[in-house]
Amino acid sequence: MTAGERVVVVGAGVAGLTTAVVLAEAGTSVHVIAEQVPGVTSLAAGAMWGPYLVEPKDKVDHWGQRSLKVFRELAEDPSTGVRLTSGIEASRTAEAPPDWATTLPGFRPCEPTELPTGFSAGYRFTVPLIDMPTYLDYLLRRLDAAGGTVERRRLASLADAGPAPVIVNCTGLGAQELVPDHDLRPIRGQHVVVTNPGLTEFFSEDTGLSPDLLCFYPHGDTVVLGGTAIDGNGNLGPDEKAAAGILARCAEIEPRLAEARVLEHRIGARPTRATVRVEAERQEDGTVVVHNYGHGGAGVTLSWGCAEGARKLLDLR
């Protein structure tokens, strides 16, 4: 397609808004349609860059590194909600660090004295932390500045987004019904947002496939505490028992959090499948549908790389 043609992007989570920005800034006439603006799952993210538990590895590495470069640039502007932050990822078992972590600035193994009780290994590095409400607002402003438009509407099908020569499907979990894609499943995530008692560094435990996560990400006056990863559960209602567990796990590592005031609970359903789907297909009526969904818990991490992948599928340079 050529610059100036109309593209409809369906979905206004981090994947949809980033893709819309990339296409609009390439000269395309972009119209976003979404029931929720911005998407609630993206609003609920922590969020720390890190391509964790997502495939295919070769593409994920490329998408993640491209996004990392963009986030480092965005961190130069405080209004974006992106900051480069130092901290520790630790493990209760002596495992090697993920390869993506070893390339980050300041990477080094932790001294035993730096680790909380019960942890046998850990690594310090500097990585982008993203305050999602601020960041998603930034993407909406950037889309508006590039001439993109947004419509709040629930779609019964992808065809309901037309008529348009190109539809970009960034519907996340909604792709279960809209595609339909029955390989897609939810993984429920819950975070607790509290007042910041003075934390400036993040902490994250490598919990593997456990449904109980442990992390805290400071964002100025607030800290996002996590979390949960309940496979197959898409319920977005608050779970007080899970919230209490999150608070207890985080306060055990950082006692100052025990007295922090709870501000809100954020719940989302990570759209998860065996592999991230970034590909194009032509419908019987000639409409080109570009899919960009299935990022699991790595939607923020892969957002810019996948958005540029979607743009290349449309031959927009």
C-alpha cells in the first residue's frame, strides 16, 4: 500500500496504540477502534522491559531489542513515563541469568550481602521501567499529533471495522472471538499500587512458571507491586486474597512496603499463545488483515519491534 491510504487499527492497548503511532508517522491515515481506550490489560502492566516466557525466540530477540532502543530514547523525556532504573532480579535457586539481561547496562552478579534472605543468586542491571497510565496517555497524544483518530466502539467482527483496505488486528485476548483464534488463552495478572515509602530501585524474583510472582517497580510517588500469573483465568475482578499475598511477599523483601497505603488494584488478562502472531492475510473481499497479538506478558517489551514489523508487512518505509 502507499502512504496516505486508510488503515483501521483495532485495539487500543500498548500494541494497538504503538502500531497506530508507527503507521501514522509513516504517513498513513490511521483510525483506531476499541471498546476500551486505553486497554485495561495494558494499564495493569508493571511494567519492566524484559522478553520473558515468549516465543519465537529469534523474532522476540529482534522485536525486544528494537523496543529497548526506543524506550531508552523515550527515557530522556520524563513526560513519557519511561525511566531507566537500576535494580535486582534474584532467584532462590542458583541459575544462570537470562541472556537478554547480560547485555543490559550495569549488569553484574550480586554479592551475597545484596540478596534478601532465602535467595541464592541475583543480578543487578539498569532497564526501562514504564509507568503505564502516563505512557499510554503519551502514545495517545503522539497519535493525535500524527493525525490519527480514535473511536470507542465494540466490534462484533473484524469486518465490522471496515470498510478499509487494511485492518490491523491488535485486539489481544479479543482475537479469541474476532479471528477466531482458539489457541489464544488468558493469563490473569494482578498488581497492587501503593504509596512509595522511598524506593528508587526495582526488585524482581525469577519465579519461573509459578502463579505467584514477586516484584516491585517504583514510579515516583507510587510503587507497583506484583503479582499473579494464573493460566487460563481471564476474570478481571479484584481478588482480595491475592492482593494480600502480593503485599506480604513484597513486604518480606522490602519491609517499608508494609506501611505503604494501598491506592488501587490493577487487573489484566495477558493474551497468550504458543507464539506471538505478527503476520498478514488477505480476506476474500480483498481486505488485508495484519495481525499483531498474542504477546503474553511481553506486550510492552515487544511493542515497538512488533509495530514496525506490522508496518513492514504493509511495505511502508
